[in-house]
Amino acid sequence: MGKIAFWITAGPSLQDKAMANLVLAGRLKTNRQQDVQVYFFGPGVQLAGQAEGALLGAISALAEGQVPMAACPANAEQYGLVSSVTEKGVAMEPAGEAMIRLVEQGYQIVGV
């Protein structure tokens, strides 16, 4: 079984790029039962916090599919989006801790 972490740094101006990877993460989990996680960092936190329409649907599908998602709390505070991000099922975990945890647990990190 693959272990893949999608590290989303694409902000609102790159919504399509991020969306493609969020959909892929969901399909890998649902269709192939792969161990997948998603982490929002930098502008990616803004993207998640302001998500609407199809992007919101993709994030909701990940939450419903029990794909672990986390975001950088410092970025969430910076953008004023802590509650907006967490209400979508995204946990808060400092970026350095998340990166080290994912590497130590053997995830391949895909940056978007």
C-alpha cells in the first residue's frame, strides 16, 4: 500500500491545480484504498479557508472519506481563517511537526 501526502501550497489563484490533487487524493483513498493525507500550508491554507463550490465539495468529500487533513495554524491565524478551516474537517498541526511526522512515517510527499 502506498503512503502519499499531498502538501498543498497552491493558493486561490491556483485553485484548479490544487483541486486536481485533492480529487486525486480522494480517488486514491476510495478506489485504491491507499494511505493518503493532505496538508495545507502557506497560501494553501487560504485556499482551504475560502473554499466554495467544487473546491469545497472536494474538501468535504475528503473529510467524509476519512482522509486526514491538517493545516498550519500560524498560516490560518495569519489569514484570519482558523474557524473557517477547522469547520471543514481540517485539523491544525504545525508545519514542521507535520513534515517530520510524515517523513518518519514513510509518506511520499507530493508538493502542489
